[in-house]
Amino acid sequence: MRIDKFLKNSRLIKRRTLAKEACDQGKILVNDKVAKAGTEVALGDIITLEFGIRATKVEVLDLSEHVTKESSREMYRVIE
């Protein structure tokens, strides 16, 4: 699954266009490498979201295409 779609489906970022812009600005890392919007993520990958002075690390646990609001939290686990 593409990183921009994962961020939207997991509701870490509200809209896919915002996820794409964050990737274009270098604010999203996958396994400590700068991710483009089309970067594929796999189970177990570590995603780092950098916003301002705050960085959040999450581990990918699920790659479901269609997710409800309640089950979106089960797609990842917060590390930091």
C-alpha cells in the first residue's frame, strides 16, 4: 500500500492530499528514509511523522483498504 493512502486510512493524517504534501516536504520517513507519496509500506515498517518540533514513530500492523474509524487505530502501534 502507498504511504499516502496508509496515512489517510489509518487517520494519522486527515486527507490523502495532505499526506502527499507532507511526503513532498520530507516530513515522512519510512524505516529512516525520506518517503515519497508512492513509497510502498509493508507490515512491520516504522513510519516517522515530523511536524514542527514533534516527531511520532509508529509501526505498521495492518494494511486494510477499507477501515472504519474505530478500527483505524488497529492499523498501527505508537512507538514514540
